[in-house]
Amino acid sequence: MLVEVLTRTPDLTLARDEAVPITERGLNNGSHSMPASFSPGPRRALSDAAAADVDRALRSVEAAGR
């Protein structure tokens, strides 16, 4: 998914100075939020295979949260 997002938003710009860092310690590394901007393009419909992948991923996340 990340490859697709980055391919479709070539002008993606992160606002690193506005990032909210993770304040906990331990193995946490990164940000709670990282504002970004990009130029929107035309909407594209998902192929049947991509829609099935999204559905499968959402079900997996839901099952892990139980």
C-alpha cells in the first residue's frame, strides 16, 4: 500500500517541524502524527483484487483487536 500511495503522490511533502513525537520510552520510535501535503489527483476505482486485499486486511486488523 505504501508504494501505491507514494507513487500516486509524487509531490508529497512532510511537515517535519510539526510532527508530534512519541513520548513513551522503550521500543517506540517515530511520531504520533506527521502532517503532510500533496496535490490531489483524480479518484481511481479499486480493482476487484485490490478491494479484496483491503477487505482481507481490515478483517485481519479487526480480528487482532479482539
